[in-house]
Amino acid sequence: MTEAAKPIPSKNVTMVILAEHHAPLRAFLETVHEQVRELVCVLGLPKDFFVVHKRWHKTFLGLEVVLDRGRLIGAWFLQNNQECREIRPRELIKILDIFARARGKPLLKVRFGGFRRSWCYCEGELKNGFRCATSDGEFHAFGRTAYQGSAYGSSDGPLIITGWPVAAEENQFTRDLYRFRLACENASYLDKYHAKTRPFDRDDDAYIRLGTLGPYPDYVIDIFVDKLRGWLSAHEPKILEFNLEDLWIVHYERPSLETNQSEKRVVEIIAKPEMLDDLYEEWRAGQAR
Ligand SMILES: [Zn+2]
């Protein structure tokens, strides 16, 4: 097996905001979930059309690793770019600390919803940058306008709700998450959605998996998703604030985070960096079993 083909263990490490510890995020997601249930009912869809996620979380940065000859290698650098880079958890902590000190409070303001109905048709060079040349959308990313990205899903796959960092003005998109994720490359953590082969993809998404859609035809999924986008679009933008205190690094058993080996607050890790070394050692011990 080549290094690039090394599978990423399903038990791994990530940095998230847990909705159960952030009342405004939980309240917002409960409102969206209520709307989802109502749409399922109004559209006459079966009850199993949508299965809600038990533990809502917003991924800040995946910290997944693979073990290579005793070294901990950044999983996404290996998988996306075929680069074998040893992770530097202490450097990651420094980057987090500098980011937090530079930003102050709030660490991030994230806008959900209230986006103009628009569809991106950009191809080739038009995909460069955040400006969408083929729509009047606020911006585009991953071939989607903000409207398209605000809610999207696939048959037998996740239903995702996305927001983006803004400054004081709700229409001033700061790209702060994207810049933070780029900075973390210095610690050998590559964003899961960044790859040398896809230079146009710039991950600035504050995405949350609300749940899972059933195995229904694409046209049914499309109708449902567009209704949900329309509902989000028709509302005032929802701005949520997040702070360093809201960030957790978790050693998970499943990506759903329903059962975790460990959950550590980032503020505590910054005060005591060896906590992150210990968490990775715990992960390594679990791999050896
Ligand atoms: Zn576009």
C-alpha cells in the first residue's frame, strides 16, 4: 500500500464548537430543524426522509491524523496532496493563541441565512476568488453561491447548514475561517476541503451537519433543499458570535461525535499544551490495540 492510499482511521481528532454548549447556536439549529420537520410534513414526505443528528457541531478544523512508522501525519495533507507531514500540535496551539489574541471578542461573528436567491454557473477561471461572475449572489465557494451553500444535501447523505464569518457589517465577509485554516498548514494540518488539485476551493464555511437525508430521488431532495434555502433566505440574517471558550478538541470514535474518547476545551489546552500531546498519545494507544 502506498502512503497516499493509507486510509484515515474513523476514530480520530477534530476541533469543533459543540451546539450543546452554545445556547444561541443550539436555538438557531432547533429553529431550522423545526422548519425541516414542517417541510417534510407539507411536502408529504415520509417521516424517515430526514433523521436528525444527535450531536450538532460546527467543525472549526479537522485535526485528523494517520500513523506512519511511528509518526503522526496530518491526514488531509497525505490524502489530498500526497504529502507526508508530521503534525506539530504545539505550533497549532500557538496559532490558535495568536488568532485569539489578535481577534479579541468575539473570536468570530458568523452569518447564517438572509442570502439572495442565486445560482452559480462559474467554470474555469471564473471560479477564482470569492466573487461570483455568473450570479448576483453575495459570493461563491465550492461552485455554490451563499444561497446554495446556506443549505445543501444529497440523497442518503448529509443535510448541511452553512454560515460565513462577517465583520460588523453583515454583508462584509471577512474570510477569517479561511485565513485561520491556511495558517494551520504551518502546523501540518491541511483543511479537509483544500487540495493542490483544486486551487479554487477555499474553505471559509462554518458548516454544520443537521442530519441525514434518506435514499430518495435527487429531484425530491432538490425540491426539499430549495424550500429550506428559500425559508433561510426570506429571514433576516442570523448572526452568531463564537469565542475561544466555545472551541473543543475531541478524540472521537465516530464522525457523528456521538461517543467520544476525550473532549478538551481549547482554552485549557492553550494554558496547558501537554494536554494535546496526551490526547494524541491516547489516540495512538487506541490504534495499537
Ligand atoms: Zn460563481
